[in-house]
Amino acid sequence: MTFSEAKQEFDIKYGTAAEYDCFLPEHLTFGRKTNLKKKNGQQTEQYYKWQFLYSIVHSGLFVKDYIGTEVQFPKGNRTSAP
């Protein structure tokens, strides 16, 4: 499967979905769900992130074992947000 075929497959499967089960770890946690739609019905940035990740993994360009998303590193100051 090519990248564009995988992208089309994602659009067909999840183009109208409101929620998506993440197949890669996010914040070092497996099995998270993410919202794909805003309240007005438009796709969120998460939709395009997962569309891209789905496409590169399912097209065979990258092995999913080498990909992680949204990894947070703590700041040096305790009162700072990550």
C-alpha cells in the first residue's frame, strides 16, 4: 500500500468519526482515545496528526515500534508546566 492509499483508507474509515483509538503511545500511554472533531464538526489537528501517522505506518515507510507521540519532558523548575 502506498502513502496516499493509506491516507485515503484513513479518510474513509475515520473521516466521520468523532473519536479515535490511538495505535501508538501518546504521553507514554497505550490505548488512549482522542477527539477528531471540533464542536462545529470540523476536524481537529489531532485528525491530521493521526492521519499522517496512520499513513506512514500502514504504507510501510516506518515501523510503529519506533514512533511515539506527544512525549512530555519536565522543566527544571517545579512550578513550570511541562
